[in-house]
Amino acid sequence: MKRGFKQSLRSYAIEFLVYGALVAAYYFLVLHFLGGWLHHIFQSDRALYSAVALGLIVGQGLLLEMLTRFLLGLIKHTE
């Protein structure tokens, strides 16, 4: 294999593992801390629930993207 391809594959695998672990942790944290509140909003006000859920999805995407870029920057910087 070419060196560039190996490096890209390694970087992708690391990013995949880190991102997967962070998504799982985020899911369980939201479920634990916000589960009851989200269920209550879902039962009482669907419009507010949809706005909160959309905000959580967008926030999760932005936060995890910034965190994985930072971690990959650290990994690449140490090589």
C-alpha cells in the first residue's frame, strides 16, 4: 500500500473510533440527564420538543466535530 493511503486509512479508523465513543457517551449522558425532561416536553408540547431535539442534534454535531478535529490535530502533531 502507498504511504498516503495507509495514513488516510489510519486517520479514518482513529476518527471513526473516537467519534463512535463520543456519540455513545453523548447519547447516554443526554438520556440520563435530560431523558425525563425530554419525555415530559414530548408529552406536553411537541413543537417545543422538536425545537429542543433539533438543537441537541445540531449542538451534538458541532461539538463532536470540533472535538474530533482537536483530537486528530493532537494525534497528527505528535507524529
